[in-house]
Amino acid sequence: MAITKDTVRYVANLARVELSEKELEHFTGQLDRILEYVHKLKGLEVKELAPTSHVLDIKNVYRDDIIKESLPASEVIKNSPDREGDLFKVKNIIEA
């Protein structure tokens, strides 16, 4: 199935997109090439291939948790734009 300018014009109209003649030609060519490629893919024999969830064989890449000393609250609170004692103060987002 070849994509024609009329098809692209029709789809653009449905999408309420205005295309110039140059854009119409450009997108017609692009969509036609995409459909040709999809048609090639339909010809591939894939019955013997196992389903995959990811193309790369990736295992968990998490690092080990290392327990270490935390920063003191007085150090952390220095970065806060607004605070109350050793606590971060944030704007109220719930209206009463």
C-alpha cells in the first residue's frame, strides 16, 4: 500500500494540521518509506524466536547498600530556604 498525497492531506485534515505543498510532499515520502519497512518486517519468520522484554541482556545493576554515618541535621538544614528548628518548613498546600 503506497501513501499518496491525498491520504496525507486527509489525515492532516482529521488532525486539524495545515500542511504546505512542500510539507505534503515531504511527509508523503516519509510515510511511504515507513510503510515499506513495515511491509519488509511482516515477511520475517519469528515463530522460533523467544519473546524478549529488552533487547539487551541486562541483570540488576544495583550497588550494594553500605551503612554509613548520616549527616547531622544541623548540616542538612543549612541548605533549606526556610526552616523551623531542625525541620524543613514548606508552604501549606492543603486548604482548610
